[in-house]
Amino acid sequence: MSEPEARSPAPGSLALIQRFINSTELPDGIDELGSAPLAARWLRDAVGANLEVSNKDRTRLIATREALRDLLESHTGENVDPAVAVRLEKLLGSAPLRPVVSAQGATLAVNCGGVENFLGMISTALVEATLMGTWAHLKVCRSDTCRWAFYDHSKNGRSCWCSMRVCGSREKARTYRARQRATSAP
């Protein structure tokens, strides 16, 4: 799947979260997690994990993906229900993580297998991005029919749409037409 507009991917392990969120193209595109075999293929391609994925695992993967997408709306200034973060904590919380300490510092490593391993990788990427200061730059397009995850590389960090040429232009045109209708109404 390719992004709506050529943008550089998110840095480091945050790119995995971006790729995970973009594993479906809304509203009617292909969902790469659309069945258990498709989800297993996506995990193999994304992280090299050759896993059996049950329907329960697939449902959890989709719930995690959509909770991440919902949470990222806050990065474009939208109000997000705090229950989204709680739901995401529950979805990610069963993957055990352990510290790996060296002379250079510490990191988190996943200490399990299966789909839990992938969810642990998502947790680790989220913590790393938070510490690196990159988490707030991963956003989802404000367009309700798009919601594509993109990394905001702009200087001011105020991008709201995956593509100004596509989603941004459509939204501005909609706003303009609504304003015109409102001023021409008797």
C-alpha cells in the first residue's frame, strides 16, 4: 500500500506503527488484516514473523490498529476520548516487555511469541517515539474518509492532512462552498 502523497515515512520504529495503521485504506480499500491468513501474511511482510493468526488474534490486531488511529487524532488538535488510551493500554498490556541494559543505556525488548510479540513491538515503538520526541508528529489525516497515518515533517508541525493537494484541497473546497451557501441564503 502506498501513501496518498509522497512523504517520508516516520523515523525509527515509529515507521512500524505508521505501516500498521495504514494496513487498511479507508473507506473502501483493501484491508491487509481482512482475514486471518491475510493478517499472517502482513505480519510476515512487516516484521518477518511467520505466525499462525487466529480470528481472535486478527480481531485484536484490528482493534489495536483502530485505537492507535483514534488516539493519533489528538496530534492534529482533535479532542479524543480518554477511553481510547485506556482501550489501547488493555490491548497492548498483555505483551510482556523486559529491559535490556547496556553501557549505552537501556531499551525495552519483547519477551513473548505469537501476535503478542508484534503487539509488544508496537508498545516498544510507542515508548521509544515518546522518548525521542517523534510521537506527536505521527498523525492521521483529518479527512473522515481517509484517516491515513502520516509523519509530519513540516517545520511548524501543524500538518492536518495526509496530502494538501488531495484531502486538504477537498476540505477547503467543502468549507468554502458551505460558507458561500450560508452567505447567499436569504
